Amino acid sequence: MLVQHPLAEFTLTMALILISPILARRIRIPELVLLLGFGAILGPNGIHLLERGDAVQLYGDIGKIYIMFLAGLEIDHFQFKKNGHRSGIFGLTTFAIPQIGGTVIIYTFFDYSLGASILIASMFASHTLIAYPIATRLGIARSEPVSITVGATVITDTLALIVLAIIADTARGSTPGVFFWITIFGGLLILSSAILLLIPFLTRRFFRTVSEEGNMQFLFVFTLTCGFSYLSYWARLEPIIGAFFCGIAFSRLIPEQSVLMNKIEFAGNTLFIPFFLLSSGMLISPAVLFGDTTSMTVAAAMTLTVIVSKFLASLVAGTIFSYPPAAIPLMFGLSVPQAAATLAAAMVGFELGIFDSTVLNGTMAMILVTCPLGSFFVERAGRTYALSLDTGKATPPKEERVLLPVTHTSSASHLLDLAFLYRHKESTYEVHPLSVVTDDGSSDEAVSRGESLLAYCMNHAAGAEHHLHPEMRLTQNPVDGITLAAREIRASLVISGWSEEHRLSSRIFGSISGSLVDTCPTRLMFARIVRPLSTTKRLFLLFPPLTEERPDRTLILMETKNLSQQIGVSMEVYTVASKEHPFYDEIEDILGTAVKTTIHTHRNWSSIKQSILNHLTHEDTILTALERHRGLLWSPAVDRFPEIITEKFPHTNMLLLYTPLTPLPFGDTSENTTEPPPFFEPIQEPTGTPLPQVLTALAENISPSKEDSMELFGLLMSCAEAYPVEISPGIVLLHAHTCTVTTPRVFLFHQEKSETLTPIDKKVRLLIIVLNPFYGDAQQHLKTLARIARIFAQKENQEAVETYADAESLISHLKISHEKDTPSHL
């Protein structure tokens, strides 16, 4: 051995780990194959430059556990459950054909025992999703053939590990019998149940109290994984089985884009797994592999068997499911690569003396061939399959810029984590943390604090390997700084937080938050994050009445789908859209194919609110789509709802998402002169009549009973108190849904001069009251509001409001004006 000093040996090992990814990209082979080759060439069976000592074996054993832990961590629970039937069929097929065929071939043509033959065949049956990132890049990761292959991975790898447990226990001297099978399957059941139940319970409680800023969360995950892997011995199983189940348990608790996930992948991919690959490679003898006929024959037989059997399994499953021709080679490309479970099982079998180094050499050859082969098939077949898919589905925006106003380190980390989880993988995504410094005479000190805060943000993002674009603005008004920054960077979304003492309704919102709602031009989100998002159990998505007509509703669905996938939770969607409404189909198309989604349809807002209050818990996160204050779709009842949630559920995360600031946010507002104007009806009350008296007269005039009249009066007074909409100075609109009317009706109350109508806190010359049927068409209601807004936005009609003295004269003018603007041939 040329290198004897421990430090020199460690330095050489780290140098190999350093250059392997660079060299692998240059020569276009998988990095794990290159590390295995380094171990074989430089190890005891090669030029003996490195020794497979205790330290290398220890790190290698941890790496063996780690590689199976990461394999379990990649499992998508929803896709497995959603396509469970088909995943089960393909999982059993892609396990049974290689297992049976491999056993027969190895046992018949080679001098191996039945137990060794079964174990070798189980290595053919398992597979590693080496080529899955290619499917993600091609945009087909959520397609059914890819999804069932991912689900089949859980089944075939689990069955292969069970075979390993049985053969390994037999090799240790156990005699198969009734007690043997009871202990094997009983141990597996107890171990898997303990892991899948205890880890989520312990992790959620630990994550709530310990921040991921330090290394405590990583150490917690690593400790539990090693601990349960060791307990596998007590269940008469191999540690890699416990590690695999630990990965499955943690997969719903660790978001893919989180700092913690980055630490886990960093530790595994840069230290433990490379040590495992080098350690495994040191057991391979290149001279025997390429110089011994038997070794070459075994390697060729293993490689050909796994290729043929995996293709047959894909062909059988694809034929049963009637998939298009491109889906079969796609499934084959995903299921043929042999890496993690195969190599781990090969190491266990070799260490227990079940088979010799010939099989270990053959395993390396099998990995060397199947990994590039799988990538090639996924790349080629994936492109063909992607072109055959329906391209009419909603796609995320190509470019996104998120602005994050930050004031404190505690809230900044939560906002950054939310921004990272909210991103679309297919989009160019920029996050701009913003520090607004108030120019009050002590700006130097404030600028220094702002720079320190931005530096903290940069450090936090670096932990998750995200690049930030820090911004700073010096201004007299924080709202102006945020608004100007949003315009300058052309932000697509502004995410802001609030402190515990803030109330959420716009009436008593903090001044900065309330002003942002009124002035921020882009989409705006307020995030109240009181516990880590990764500890969420369910994600509630709330669409209040009429918000299903928002122009950004599709984007909201895609964003929440992505957030739900990141934190691994199911979704509860609340809407008034019935199953016949197009929006209901849109929810199913976008969410139902990607995450477990339950759609709750209700007839009105009160029913939605009560249902959420009955089902929401402190471990949920709720996202509500809200309308800008005093917008045409704005409702005081909805606006006060977040305040109610905060009071009743102080430990529940809440996200409030506002539509972009546009004059008419509900679609095409261009004037259509072929439509008749709304049928205006005058309210015959003299100028100066108090508003309660005006509304009483209207309610009594159109209501069939006194009881209905009182109910309508109360509804209109609530509208006047809470959300009167000022179309232009002196022209105010009230709108409501009521059972009193069966068709839309529009009433005008006109005063000779502008006077205050208490409780409306502004002078009113013309009061417009729009009443729609309670269960009427929401789209028609929006069209009516839009037409009224267009009519009274015209300067000519605004002058008419000032000119005419009564409602009848004004209505006559509006009719004549419409007839004049309508083309004569119509």
C-alpha cells in the first residue's frame, strides 16, 4: 500500500470524490460507476494505493444506509396511492419476471445454491430511479406511465428487500419454518409500523420547536434514521430495510426545496454515499472481471437477464393498460437502472458469504450498462411521449419575480422558505428580498441594519442553494418603497408577513398592510406563519363566492398544487362552484391529477365558513383568495374571515392572496354597444332623505312580505356600512345577493346635490343599488357590475349625473345615449 498515513489516505479519498462528478460529466457516465471504478482500480484488488480499512468500512456502511434512506425519501405518496392499482400490477410484474426468470437462469446455468440464486435474482427485480430527473425536465414526471413506475418502485424494492431479509436470515443459520416466517414478517410489520407512525409524530413536534437554521433538524433526522436502522437487527432484518422505511416516513415531512433537504442531500452525496461506492468498488477485482471467463460470463448473463426481464415487464404492463407505444420504452428506461438497492443487496450478500466476488464484479458491470441505457431510453421515448400529450393544459408562467419585504430575521426566514416552496420548477424564478429604510435623519444606522438583514437572507438562501437578488430602498414611506420596488423589478408576486398584534381585516389592518392592499400593483400575499410549513397536515384552499371568476384562479391552483407537493400534504378545496361549473373541472384537472384533493362545494359563504370552522385544526395551513378592499368582488363578511380564523386558531398558518390591482379584475371589460343597458328603476324619494328611509322604501316596495322586507333592509344597510363601492366622485354602488328578487334589478337614487348618506362616509349624488338572485349566475352578476362601471366611467354620463335633478330624467338620458352609440344597422 503506497498511502499509509491516515490523513494522506483521507485526502486522496476526498480528492477522488471531488473530481468524480467533473470527470463523469466529461466522459458521460454515471458518477456512481466512476466511483466504483476508482475503488476497484485503487483498492486492494487493483494497484493497492488505498486500503479498505475500518474507517472506510464504517463510512461505507453508513453510506449503504444513507443511499436507501434517500431512495425512500424520493417516494411520492400521493402518486403511489392515486395509481395504486396500476402501480401494484406493474410493481408485481417488474418484480416477478426478473425474480423468477433470474432465479431459473442463475440456478440452472451457474454453480450457485438456490438461496444465492434467489438473492441474485432479487437484485435484478429492484431498480433505482436514476433517470427520473430526465422525466422531470421533459415535463412528464406527473404522467401516468411515470407515476406508476415510481409507485412500482416502492413495491418491487420492498419485495426485493424482504427476499434479502429472508435469505440473509437463512444464511445466519435460521431454519425456515412456521416460527421463522412469523418472526420475519412479524418483525417487518412491527418495524415498518413503528417507523411510519413514530417518525411523523416525533418529527412534527421537534420541528415546531427547533429552527432549521442550525444543524439540529439534520442531526435529528440522521439520528432517527441510524437508530431505526440499527433496530432492524432486532426485527431480524437488514439495516437498509429500516433506512428505506425511514426515508418513506420522512418524505412527507421534508420539503424538496427546503434548507434541511439540501443538508441531507449534501451530507449523503458528498461524503457518505461516495465512501460507500469507493468501499464497494474496493471489493471488485478488475483482473478477475476482465480476465476470467467465468466472471465475464456471469456479468454478461446478469446484465442481459435484467435488461430482457425488465423490458418484458414493461411490455406486459403497457399492453394491459393500453398505453401508447412510446410509454413502454419510457417505463423500461425508468425501471432498468440498477444502483442503490442492487448495490446494497450485493454488499450484504457478499459480506454474509452467500455468493463470491464474481457476482460483485457482475453487479458492477450490470450497473455500468443499465444506468446509461435507462437514461438513453427515457430521453428518447420521453420526448416522443411528451409530444403525444395534450398541450392545452394550464402551464405556469415562464418567468416569475417574487418581492419579499423583510423587517426581522425571524419573519424573513419563514418568508424565504415560503417563496422557495411556492416556486414552479418549470419557471425562471427570482426572489428579491427587500429592506426598506426610512429616511428620518438616522438613515446610516438604518441602512446598516438593512444590510445585515439582507446578508442574513443571503446566508439562509445559500443553505438551500438558492440565489437571491437583494434590494434596498431609502424612502419616507415604507409602502412607497415596496410599491416602487415591485414596479421596478416587474414583480409577479409580493409576499409580506405581519406580526402577532396585527388584525387582518382591512378596516383595522396595520397601516402599512392596508396601504399595500390599496396601492400595490401586483399580486399580493400576506403570510402568517406561526409554525414550520413542513409540519402541516392539510392545506385548505378557500375560494369565496365570485372569486372563481378571478383571472388568476388557474395560477392559484398551480401554485397551491406545487406547495402541497413540496410539503407532502393533501388539499381541501372550498368553493361555491357546483360540479357543473367549469371551475370545478379546472380544480380536478390541475389538482386532482397531482395531489390528494377533496373538493367541498357549498351553496353560500355562510356554509363554507361554518364548515371550515368545524374542520380546521392547528396543524393545518389555510390559503384564502381575497379581493382588494372595496373592489367590485369585495365582501365584508369574507374580509373579516381571516380575523375570525386568527382568533379561533392562533397557531394555524394562514396565507391571504390578493388579485392584481386592476380597475375591473374579472375579465374583458371592453364596451359592447350591442348589449342593452341595465334596466334602471328609480327610487322615488326626495333629496336629503336619510339612507335608512330610502332603503326601507325600496325593501317594502319589492318584498312580498314584511319579514322579507326587514331582511333585505338589514342586508342593504350592512352593505352600506361595510363595503360601498365608489365608481367615481359622488357615484356610489351597493350590490348584494338576495332571495327577494328572481332576476337582476338595478335601482337609482338621485339627489339634487351631493350629500352624505350615513353610514356611507362620503358625499353621494347618485346611489346605485344592484340586487341579484341569491342563487343566480355569478358570471351574469359580474357582467352587470362591469357594465354599470363602464357606463358611469364615461365623462358624458358623469356630467349627466350633475346636470339632471331626478332619477327619471337621468334614466331617460342613459337610454338615449345608448341608442345613439348603437350602430344603426343593428
